[in-house]
Amino acid sequence: MSDRPGFGMRPSENGSPAAPPQAPAAGEPAPPAPLPPDARVDLAQERADSHADEVLDALDAELVGLAPVKTRIREIAALLLVDRVRARFGIDSARPNLHMCFTGSPGTGKTTVAVRLAELLHRLGYIRKGHLVSVTRDDLVGQYVGHTAPKTKEVLKRAMGGVLFIDEAYYLYRAENERDYGQEAIEILLQVMENQRDDLVVVLAGYKDRMDSFFASNPGMSSRIAHHIDFPDYKPDELEAIGHLMMRREGYVLAPQTEPVFRDYLDRRRVQPRFANARSVRNAIERARLRHANRLLAAAGEVDRAALTTLEPEDFLASRVFL
Amino acid sequence: MRITQGTFSYLPELTDDEITKQIAYALDQGWPCSVEFTDDPHPRNAYWDMWGLPMFDLADPAGVLYEVKECRKAYPNHYVRLNAYDAHYGRQTTALQFIVQRPPVEPGFRLDREETSDRRIRYTLHSYATDRPEGERYGDAR
């Protein structure tokens, strides 16, 4: 070739200059020297510095139940924290694989947990930005030949530095149509999940049985995901706690005589078809608010603060589940 | 002859880490980045070929650097540059633009003199690279 010095950016050198023609700039911080082997690090201090506990506590306070999910997220937080301390001693360990799959019934908090997770991973320094990009099949798969790859890549680029949350991921693969472009999106996804693990975390979410058949037809996907987290259905008392939490946030309270009615409502609603856990609870409360407002207007008298915030039994009893 | 154009033109070549920092700065300012390439080094060649569409809504430099690397892979002997466009009303122009790859050998320019009427002389810059057809100028037969 030539006798010119190689440029630091030549692609053949894999992005890093083999022989930089100039000394590194003086302003660049040198990597800190590893701690001596007999040094001691206060883990509690390290934990406080990362501010991870704020996210974990918020997770505990704002999400009812979901014990297995919370346990797993705490474990991940602990691992990342310990890895950070290990790195300070100069112990080399591979970056953990944090691609995840959330399975569970509708309304069990998969999206909510994903948002918290992005925040947590950012605080622990695993990802650089901590934003969540939530997509579905539509955002990844194109409509004609050659449309899918740029579309998927654009979404992946947008998610870099954060978490890519693919809701109802099993729609990506359509077994009945082998020419479906979804397969192309999956291949690109797999490639990025493998090669650019530093840049983004992929979270797949969906219903348990359909995710299982999705993984059965895409074994490569299943093995690249380290954490399969199952979101259990809420128990009746958890649903009730969720309802109270939602109402408190909206500025409503249940009258004492409404409590058994609300419990009864949840029990009846739970066994009906298309019950979507927390989402159904939210909808029930929304409808109760409508009836509450209507009742106040129909009475057309003076109202006080208590009347404006208290939900009475008839607000729930009018629901069709009591028919 | 080393072509200088855009921001940082008189600095040594930026490393990928330095490019990442510049991209991060551009993204923090809210400037979408795009990648362009060409093999015509003439200074008045303002319209380079686009490598994909400008990248909007990115939060992290990794996505832009990925496209820079893809472009280098596809055109290892072309000039590649990175643009950051400031779309804010009142500016609406390229805010930052620098070369992120150049061919290993840059043959440079010669000065052409053309005699015209009344013994006047017109001067023009001629790039040696453009003597060869597009795509074969820097040794890669694409």
C-alpha cells in the first residue's frame, strides 16, 4: 500500500487504532488503577452510591405481589453491584447477559416492571441512558421485501443505550406463513442481541403459552435470553390492594360499607372471561367514577369533600357482573 | 494530499471513542445525525451520497456509530463523513460535520490553466482521483 501512517479509523483495524500516530490527548482520564488485593470495599456504601435502592423500593411500594419478579430483579441488581466492585479490584468477568422474557397474563404489570428495570439498569451503570422503547410487531416488520431490515434496525438504533421492550413478541413469528417478513426481523434482532450486548437490553413480553410456542419455533432466541420471568396472576387480596392503591392515587376512597361490595365485585369479575388482572381493576374503578359523578349530579344538592371522594356501594352494584 | 473539510479538519483523525463523544454531544443538543460518503474529493462537491436516512429520535451514540461502521465496511476506500443537523427554527442548518474515514491514499489536485479570449487565463482544480470512473477511484473495483 503506501508509506503513509495508518489512520486511526481504518475499518480493518476493528475500530481501534493499531498504532496511533499521536500520543493520546492529555485531557483523557486514565483508567483508575485496580485496588490492591487486600483492600476492603464497603458494599453498603457502594449500594447507597448507586441509588439502586430507590428504584427497588419504588418497585416494592408501587407494585403489589409479584414476589418472584421482585426477587429476580433484586438478584440482578445485586449481581451488577458486585460486578462493579469486582471490576474495581481488576477482576475480569464477562458482562452478564440481561436479555429477558416476561411472560404472564394480561394486566400483570409486565410493562410497568420493564420501565422500572430500565431505570434500575441505568442507575447500576449497565446501560447508558435508561430509556425504554416499547414496540410491537408493527414497528419491526415491514410490508414489502426489503422494508423490514431498515425498519428493525432503526428501532434497534433508537433503543440503544436503553431497553427495547417488544410487547407480544410471538406475533413476530407466524408459523402459518413461511414467507412472513417477521422471520427477517427476528434474525436481525438475534444478531444485535448477540453482538451488541453492551448497547441494549431486549425484553420480550407476552402470554405464557404463546411465548412458549414462539420459543419452540425459534430456539436461537430462547437460548440468548438468560432470564425467563413469569408474572403470576394476582390473588384476590392482591387485586384488592391494587384497587386501593389506584383509588388512593386518583383521590378516591371506599366508604366502609363499599369494601365488601368491592371485594365481591372482584371475586365475580375474576371468574368471568377476559379478566385482565390489574387492568380490569382499573377499568372497574373508572366505571365506578362515572357512576359516582352521575349520582352526584342527579342528586343536585350541595356536596362536600367527602361526597366528592367517597365511592358508595351503588357505584359498584350497578355493574353488570352483579346481574 | 490530505483533504481537510468540516469541523476538526486540522486535527489528527478522531478515534472511534472520540467520534462517539462528538455524536453524544450532537444528540444531547438535539441534532439528528446522518452518514454520507463519496469518492469525489473536490471541495465544491457538496452533495455526497447518503448512507441511509438521517437518524432521528436516537438517545445513544451507539446507533450512529453502528451506521458509521456499516458504511465503512461497505465503502472501505471512500470518504465517509458524519453530519449533525440543527433543525431549530432560526438555524436549520448543518451544525457539525466531520470526516470519519478517508481513503488510504489521497492523490491530491492539480491546477489546470485554460487560455480563453484576450489571453485571459482561467484556473480550475482537478482532482487526480476523478480521472478514474466513479467507484474505482481509490483502488476498490465496485
